[in-house]
Amino acid sequence: MTSRFEQLVVDCHEPRRLARFWCAVLDYTVHEDRDGALVEIGPAGLPSLAELRARAVAPQILFIRDDARKTAKNRLHIDVCPIDSDQQTEIERILALGARRVDIGTGEGASWVVLADPEGNEFCVLRSLAPGHYAE
């Protein structure tokens, strides 16, 4: 028996706002919105339950309203990889969506760039997977 990573839950102040941001970053769509208190996003065209059991599917992200303030660096974060552009172009696109650069002490020479979403949750933009941009 095994388990599969199904969903990442993010406690946040404004679930709809954060869901819109991550939908734009990941090309996801909203699958459920419970009056803005709980918003679930994931890939468009999710398969049936039988298909979900038979094959791997990208995890969904569930945003739940929580009034607690973020007080420290994330203990868990999302990594994203550009699939159709270079890393810098993707960083610029995500910054335009509302992210900001953050310094968590990574240092010079890292192959990834740390950003924060509109509520300050850190995430990394890794190297590009686009043809002609991928370097092993």
C-alpha cells in the first residue's frame, strides 16, 4: 500500500486572493470556493475518481482562511519550474502577478530564486525545463 501527495493546505488571510495568484502562476483553475473561506485550486479538467486512482495528477492547493499572522520562515514551501520560458522571464512574470523578492540567506550562486506570494509565503523558482533553457 502507498499514499500519494494529493493536496497542499495553506492557511491564509485572503483565500480568494491567494488562489487567484497561484492559479495565474501554475495555470490552475478554481475547483471549489466556499464563500471565500475555503478555496481549492488545481489543474483544469481533473479526471474522474477512478482515473485519479490509476495515474499521477498534480496536487491541488487548498487555501483556508486563518487570521493568525505569519511570524517565521516557512517550514514547507513550493518550488516551481518554468516550462516554456527561461528562469528570469518567469520570475519577472510572477513578480508582475504580485510576488516579491525575499532574502532568506541563500547566498550568491544559487540556481534558484526565492520569492514570496502576496501573503509572504516563500517559494522558489528553479531552473527552466523549457527546451533550450534546461541545464543539468
